[in-house]
Amino acid sequence: MRPFLETLPKVPGASWSMLNRRLEDGIPFEWHHHPEYELTLTLNSTGQRFVGDHVGEYDDGDLVLVGANLPHTWASRTRRNPSLPHVALVMWFRHEWAAALGEGFAELRPIGGLLSRAETGLAFSAEVSARARPLIEALFEAELAERFLALVRVLLLLAADTDAESLASTVAARDLDRADRERIDRVLLHIHTHYAERITNAELAEIAALSSSGLHRLFRRHTRTSISDYVMRLRIGEACMRLSSNDQPIGHVAAAVGYHSLANFNRQFKALRGMTPRAYRALFRG
């Protein structure tokens, strides 16, 4: 599967794009990016979302805003209601489009702050997501002008969510040319698909068609971090999902996400989460 620069659907007469995506077979892992911001409400679906170096669980009603050029994908696991499809209500808009709202109208200035916070991706709180859900669902049935006003109302609601969770640890680079973007996408797709396995820099350099030093420079320029740190964050993110959702022994969790040394797993987990895996699991046991 190739990563790709997604070309978004055009809506005649509209200044932004939208898609009501309904999938019987599930939401596939399609690692991609685009210059637009993306607001996605996922319904009747559970699984994992990947945003930059973030790996997290999602459930029915999950609402996320992804920044421009930040690689991302969702990958579904099950449907809440087996008789209905997985649904993703997706809205895309350019940074200039949203920034102009805040700059042109004092009442809409909070939208500018929302854009800055969303550069690394934002998952909105359950309370705000629940309030936004009927607005977004109605938006998809509205006429053009009402649809625009409805999206502005949604963005203002989201801008006030002080409990929204930042997702990726780094901001996507915006100045890569097409060739470098394709290289980094190939590398990131391979990492996200195989991060629980042993990945060598030589292997990634071959995928990127670069020298090891060239890959190192490109990767750091794009992700603001090293390959080893990026892989570590993916592994620990997957471990967090496993620790919070099942009773699998911690040693098994460590092995499943790519750690052959339990001591190394414990050390890196504590460095990133500020607590041991055991303490983290205890947070989810009432």
C-alpha cells in the first residue's frame, strides 16, 4: 500500500470540502496527508487512529481535527451496530480559509487559536464531541450557506474545548517538495506498519532511496525527532492501548509492541508517561 497525497473531493459552489464516508467492510489503513485541515467525526466504529507518531483507540463519536500535511489514518476493528456501516463524516478546509475568519471577524478570533493547537492533531473531549455530533450530522443535510454557518459554529464550539487532547508530538513540515514528501511518506508507512518489528536505518534508507545520513536529515526535518524516538513513541502508544483495554501480562505487552527486554520497555515507558506500565494500567482499574 503506497502512502499518498490525497486529492480531496470538490463541492460545487463551496469554499471547503466534505464527505459522508460509509463503509461496510471497515475503515482501511490508508496512510496519507494533504494541505487541508481535516475534521473527522467517526460513528458506529471502533479501532485505532494514527496521527503523526500518535497511536490511539477510537470509539463511536470520536471527533478529531488534524493539522495541515500531518500524516494520518484510521483503521477500524468492529462496528457498534453490525447491521449498519462504519461512518466517517469528514470536513476539509485550508488554513487560509479558517485564518481569514479569525482575522476578519473579532467574534471568530478563537478559530485562529484552534488552528495553532490542531497542528499536531486534537482529539476533542467526550462532552464537546457529544455536543458537536448533532451539529455535524445536520450540517451534512443543509444547503450551502447554512452548511458554511454550521461549520463555523462547530469550529467555535471546538475552539472552546480546553480538555481537547493533543495527539502527535511534532508538527508536520510544510516546506517539503513533492519528491521529499513521497520519500518521507514511504518511510512513515513502513514504520507504522512494522514498528513492532526490528527496523534498521539501512532498510529505511533503501525505501527512501537516500543515504543513511540523507534519511536522517529528511526525517528530522519532517518530524522534528529521530527515527528511534519516533518508533519508541509508536510502540509506547500501542502499549498504552493494550494496558488500558485488557489484562495481558506486561511482559507479553512489551513483546507484542517490539520490546525484547522488559527492563528497556519499563524504562522507556516511564520516560514517556511518567509512570510504570503497572501504574498506568491501574489508572483504568476502578
